[in-house]
Amino acid sequence: MFSCTEDVWLTKCLGVRTWQLQLGTAGLDTTAREGLVKQWQENGNDFYFAKIDTLNVSVVAQLTDVGFCVVDVNVLMQWQADERQSADNEKANITGVRLLQASDAPSVIVMAQETFRYSRFHLDPNLDNTDADQVKSAWMQNYVTGQYGEAVLVAEQAGKVVGFLAVNKKVEDSAEVFVIDLVGVVTSHQGQGIGEKLVQAFIRQYKGENRMLRVGTQIANIPSIRLYEKCGFRLQGSQYVLHRHANAAVSI
């Protein structure tokens, strides 16, 4: 069995109807394959994506046979709330980090449009970087207007916002889960420890009993992985991310 759910928000951002493919335990069996091929024949201009656990290599092979391409491996990391990491966080310098103010919104949105290189949209050779930048800009627009997310932290230097961290929240088995959704630092200030300040401020703000702190990033984004590991996050899981564009070839 399979299901395709339209991602209305991405459809609006990319200007092409966008669907997330979800497969059952059987993977892409004959029935699912025939159903997908029929749907693609009827909607040849649509864009599809799927996220598959990295243990399910056979499913990835099935999807590449019908025109999907691996564009990313997403890694999920969780903060280890041990005594050493808690002590390191309490000692961390987070001077200049505060909550977003309404006047920060324009600069944060522009920063989101200009600072990302490793997202699955930027890594996809079949997508223009302008479209990829628009996805991040629109994503941040939802945060600053209060349509999505929990909060936004910003880093300020000399009265100028030079970095941001967007926080999302969900509940799992009665536990609160706070997620680093987006982190961006203006290009001219990268490599100065601003990202670390933002991450440590996030930890200090949201750590607590019956709470989990998580972040997802791309396996290609080595600088971010190193940063999160330094701040106490450890690998928890991983997924292949696959895209399928219009009129991709289907292996017979």
C-alpha cells in the first residue's frame, strides 16, 4: 500500500504540485508500483518526495527504479542531558541572544533566504537555488508572523541581528519535544561562534524534566553536525530523502 499526500505549503512555494509519498511495510510492491505509475501518467508535471529509514535500502532501490533520486540523508540528533553537558551549558556564553522582536522580522527573513546551502532543496540538482532560497524564506516568514512554530531566538551584535534559531514544539508520549527547526547566521559573521551561542541559548531555555531537545540536519552539513555534537547532541536516527521530478524515467 502507498499514500500520496499533497504538501500544500510546498506546492505554493515551488509553484508545482508537490506530494509526499508514504509506503507501507511491503514497500513498493507490484500494486503500489502500478498505482504510482498510473498517477504519474495522469499528473506528469507533479513533484514527489519520500523519506525512508536508512535501514530500508531495498525500498530506496525500488524507488530509484521508478525515477526517484536520493538528494539527502537527514540525521536526527537528541541532546544528552547528562551532568557534564548541563554544566557546560550553564557555563556557555550566550550574551547577545534574545527573543525575536517585530522589528527583527525583515532582516531574519532575508537571512533565511541567503544563508542556506545544504537543505534538500539546495542539494537537488534539478531545483534552481532561487526556488530553494524561497522555501527557506517562506518557512521563516511563517515563524515571524506567528503562523508556525514555538519561538525564534536571535543573536545581536552592535545593534544588528546576525543570526537566528527557530524553535518548533511537539508532544510525544506526554513528553514535550523542542526542536531546532532552522539556524542561520549571516555570511559575514559565520565562523565566529554565533551558531554555538544560539544552540546553547536554546538548550538553556528549553531543557527540563520530561522534555527532549532535538535537531535534524543533513549528512552533507559537516559544520552543523560538529556544532551539535560539541553542544551535546548525539545521533538518534537517519533517513534517506528522495525526490522525483516531472517525467522522470521508470525502469521496466
